[in-house]
Amino acid sequence: MIVFEWLIKLFLWTLVITFGSIFGLLIGSFGELMLGTVGYWIGFVVGLFIFIAECSPLLGLKDIEQ
């Protein structure tokens, strides 16, 4: 049963990183307009972290604290 839960979390993490990358690309394009190449990567990382923070309940990140 633990392996099954682990596989579900792995699948959800894959989805979140995929969609987070898309969100990061969108924010990164605005950062590139303002700051150039460095702004793109800053925006990409910030966008990815925002998306992961919003999906943390789905990913079970609070399970560790319990």
C-alpha cells in the first residue's frame, strides 16, 4: 500500500513540475522583457515556486509535519 501511495505522489509531482514549468515560462517571458536573460531565469524559478506552493496540499507536503 505504501508503494501505491508513493507512485501516486510521484505522478502528482510530475504533473506539478510540468505545469509549474509552463507557469514559470510565462512569468519568465515577462522577466526577460524587463531584465533580459537573467530576468527570464529569475521569473522562471519564481513562477515554479509559486505554482508548487499553491499545489502543496495536493502533493501532501504537510504529511511530514503530522
